[in-house]
Amino acid sequence: MITWVIIIGGIILIILLIVGVVVSSNSERTLVEQRLSQYLDDGSKSTSGERDAQRSMITDWVSRRVEKTSFGDRVARDLARADLKFKVAEYFVLIAVSILIGGLFAWFIGNQHPVSALIGALAGAFAPRFYVKRQQAQRLQKFNDQLSDMLNLMVNGLRAGYSTMQAMEAISKELPSPINDEFRRVVQEMQIGIPMETALENLLRRIPSPDLDFVVTAINVQREVGGNLSEILDNISFTIRERVRIKGEVRVLTSQVRTSGSVLSLIPFFLTLVLWFLNPEYLMSVTQGGVYCTAGIICVVLGLIGSSYFIMMRIADIEV
């Protein structure tokens, strides 16, 4: 009976998760659009109030306790950098559901052993975080790849007589995502009265790119002391193109080391999972020496794997 209750509860939570993801993905409101809604009339506020009234009780409960904390701010920043249309409360509900699904799935395929459920729950806890970090890295890489084209378009616009804001508006219309989305946010922020320096600082918080930092610094310095901004950005564009070229060559030369480090570090965990699901009694023989002996063995093994991975990644990490 208990098993069926757990199964039915898991199915219900999965359905609720799918509905929540669909609703969130269909929402076209970005972070800047949410800021802009604060300046609209009462009609839009009433519409927003109707949407807020439709939130689930769980989401409201988590929102009140998490979103106003420093940890909630960090999570919101990570979600913004990954361009995921999730609120902080929705993200934590997603983690809770992922833990439950991972634990139930591992419990069923692992001979209904509690250790299997624990392993699945841990995997489910880290899965959303891994996805967010992966989305951040991919989006940052795309932005850096488009940065040179953005500078060329901005330089040509400035030489044609555009102002800095007009050049940014052209970038938001001509270039592909994600760079056009970010500069559209910058233009929208400036249109509602936010200073350009503040809007560019917000851009840097969303896109932590050293190359973008050069561009923002050049624009701010030129606004303070003057100078030929198009020539400055042209020189920065050449520097960025050379850095991208050198980084690509270094990435190719160090790809074998990075791949070897990742594969060799994951093999022990993969083999442990396979042995656990195939023959858990064999692995449980490790615990025959007592709790302290087992904990010591696990700590030593994890320390060796972690230190080896760290050393190999440091060897492959060449600053350009």
C-alpha cells in the first residue's frame, strides 16, 4: 500500500512539474520587462495581481522565505545568467521534485534498497544545478563568440554618425541571440531613465566576461574624458579576435588532458554505481570494518580522485 501511495504521489508531482515548466517556458516576460512593469499603469498592476493570485501555495511559501535572502539573490543571479525563466521559488520546487523522482527511480531499479534511494536523491539534487551551470557556460561562450561582430557593428555605426545608444539599439536588432537580448535590455533600461553606466554594470553582472569588461570600461572612460570611441573599440576588437584565436589553439592542444582528467575521474563513480545495482552485497563488504574504517576509506578515495582531477585541470588551464 505504501509503495502505491509513493508511486501515485510521484506521478502527480511529475505532472505538476511538467505543467509548471510549460507555463514558465511560455512566459515571455524577461527580467527587464518585470522591472518595466513597475512603471506601468494600474491596469497592468491588476493583471499582475491576477497572475500572482494563481501561484501555488508551495511557491508562495518558498518565495517568502528564500527570495529575500542573500542565497536567494545568488540563485536569481545564476538563473538570469543562464537566461532561464524560473523564479527562485520555482527553482527550489524543481530541485525538490528532482530529488523525489531520482530517489524513487533509483529505489525501484536498485532492489528497493535505501542506499540506492539515497544515491538517486543526491543525483536528483545536483541535476538542476548542473543544468543551470551548463546553460550559463554555453550562453557565455556564445556571447563571447559574438562579441567581435558586435564591436565591428558598433564601430561602423559610430563612424556613420550614430550615438552610442543608437549603436546599441542597432546591435539589439541586427545580431542573433544572446547578444541582441542583452543589449535590448541595456537599451530598455536607458529608455526608462537608468544611466548608461548603471545599465552597463547590470550587463556585466549578467554576463561575467573579461572581454566585455574591456568594452564597458572603454565606453565609461570615453564618456568621462572624451576621445575617439570608434578607434578605441576597433583596437579592442582586434585584441579580442587575437585572444579568441589563441584560446582556440590552446583549447585544442589541451583537449586531451582535459578529456582524460574528466573520464578518469568519472570511471570510479560509474563502476561503483554499476557494481551497486548489479551486486550490492559485494560493495557492502567494505562496511565490515566498522563505520570509522568505512568513512576513512571513502574520504581517502574521494581525496585522491579530487586531487588528481584538480591537478590535471590546473595543468590544462592556461591563461591567455
